[in-house]
Amino acid sequence: MIPVSLVVPVYNERDNLEPLLREVAATLAGMEYEVIAVDDGSTDGSLRELQRLQASHGFLRVLELSPHAGQSAAFAAGIECARGNIVVTMDADGQNDPADVAGLLSVLEENPGLSAVVGYRIIRSDSRWKSLQSRVANSVRNWLTGDQIRDVGCSLKAMRRVSLLRLPRFDGMHRFYPTLIRLAGGLVAEAPVSHRPRKTGKSKYGMWNRASRALGDAIGVRWLGRRALHYTIREEAEQHASS
């Protein structure tokens, strides 16, 4: 089995795809891995570009979602089709640095009891306004869910696939992977990662479409947390009568 599957949602990121795959190949050289690029109904030719790149990148698998279903659906589809027992999620816009993947994987390898290692961006390459939005969103989500995740918006995460397959699925769930894994009884660690400016293309999120949806999602996750089942199972040893 391939040990690591990188799942990358793609929505109108055509010009970022070849540079990203080139970096992945360079930084993960010597590792056994696959990249699952999930095209989410792109209209800029991203799917055709991915199909072209498959010829020169043997590690690349391409999934197509139709119609446009959103980032959570793209992550879920990639995780479902992954062949690796470790799933690494990252964005296609080039702002996540593939060089950070090895560090996240090392933390998982050194701590077998962990279900996931999630990145937090130590230096943001976004505008001050966008960084402020992110800090506010982190605070609100943590307040509602009772969790303490430093950077819920960072897509760069390394997670054991078995922990992801049992999570509830809903639009927006990718922002709550650490909290949902913990609610299911898993252990989650955080690790610093870098953040780079976007070179081409446009961000798919603005303040208002992110804030309203995130608030509703956080309330839903809070409800899940309050209704979660907590129990342990002990099987009694069978008693055998002596002859």
C-alpha cells in the first residue's frame, strides 16, 4: 500500500498546478506517495491541465467532481479514494509549502498514538485585513466548539485515514477536522508551517461568504460535541469450569 496520499482540491487553479506538482516531486523524492487532485467543477481548464500533467507525473491521480460541490466535498472524495494510510491535505494555490509535509509526517511517525498533526501558519503572507478575519474566525470557532486550534483555516494537515473515514460529512467539515477527530476520541497535535503569497489566480473566499457559513458550521459542531457518545468497552473473560 502507498503510505501517503496528498489530497489537493482544485477549483480554477490551472496556472498553479504544474509548479505545485514540480515542488511536490522535488521535496518528497525518495518517499512513496500519491497526489490525488480533485477538480471541483473548474471552468478555467484546470481539469485539462491535470490530465496533461498525468503523462509526466506518475504519482498523480485525477478525480472530477460534477457539478461544483465545494472544498469539503473535494477533500472527502479524495480521502475516500486514497490508497495511503496517511492523508495529507493541502491547497492547490501554492500558498502551502510542500517542504512542510515531511515535518508533519515525522511528528506522526514519532508519536504512534496521534491521529493527526495539523499545521498553523507562523507568518501569514496575506493582507492585514485577511489575517484579521482569520484571527476572528479562529476565536469564534474555538469559543463555540470548546477547542483550542491555533489556525483552523490552515489546510496543511497530516491525518491517519482511518480516523477520517468515521467522521460525519457536511459542507464545511474540512475546517473542523481537528475538533471532529478529537470528538471521535483521537489525539491531535499542532506543528508550525510556512505560508507563501499567492502567485496567480484569486482567492475563492471573502469575508461575508466565509463568516456566515463558518458561524453556522461552528454551532453545528458544538451541538455534535454536546451529543457525542462517551464510553469504554470491557469484554469479560469467559469463565471455564474446571474438570
